[in-house]
Amino acid sequence: MNLLKSSFKLPKILIIEYPPSEGYTYYSDNQYKLCYNKHMPKDENVYTTSYKCLSTTDFFVNEAIIYRNMLIGICKRLGIKFIELSFHKDDQFIINSEISCIDINSNNTDINYCYARDLRVHDGALTAHPGIGIHREVTDKILSIL
């Protein structure tokens, strides 16, 4: 949205990789408060309580649909090709919207294929930014859509 208010030249293509729809960020007191079912803050506070209440509803999926519709509408109106991808094939928003997914577990025996920086063990499983193989899959998917 800030790009639209600027004097920069508009892009010809917008590619979005959707994060999990159940991730939510609150902004309060000049700080961001991230809540996500896999990475919840340990302390119970107004944000975690609010997040848990919202999780019992369809709020996150419906909010994702609202933002997706805004992106689709803006891109269509401005003649910008819009490409959507996700790494989260089990996310209800992704399923409902039939968005193309990249399987981040493909070739999961090859650590360099799947993972890049910030490699760590979380809840007994490896996690990191996507590796070179996954980036190749994303590139191939984008090129096939173009």
C-alpha cells in the first residue's frame, strides 16, 4: 500500500508467498507482539489471551481472505500480474483459496536442499529459512505460471 502512495514506478508482477494465516502480530507501545500457535510467548498476557480466543473462530482465515481480495483487486485495477504461493499446504486459507504450494519437505534428507540460514531445532524438528533446492522449486513454479 505504501508503494501506491509513492512516486516509484509500479511493478509488472507482484509475487506473494503467504505466511500461515493463523500467525498474528499485534502492535502496541511501539512494539510488535507476534502470536502464532507454534511460537507463542511463554507469558500469558492480553495478546496471548486475545489470540487464543480468536483461534477458536474463523477470524484468521476470513482476515486472510479480505487481504487477498484487496491484493487481487488492486493488481487487477492497475494491470499488475499477481502470483500467489505458499509453503503451508495444510493452512485452511491456502486450501480454501486453492493457492499453489511448494512442499518444503521435498528432499528432506538433503539439508542443503531444504534449509538455509538460521538452522535450528524447534520442538524436535529442523527449521530454517528455505534452502537452495526449495528456492529452485519456487523459481520453477513462478516461471511455469508466467
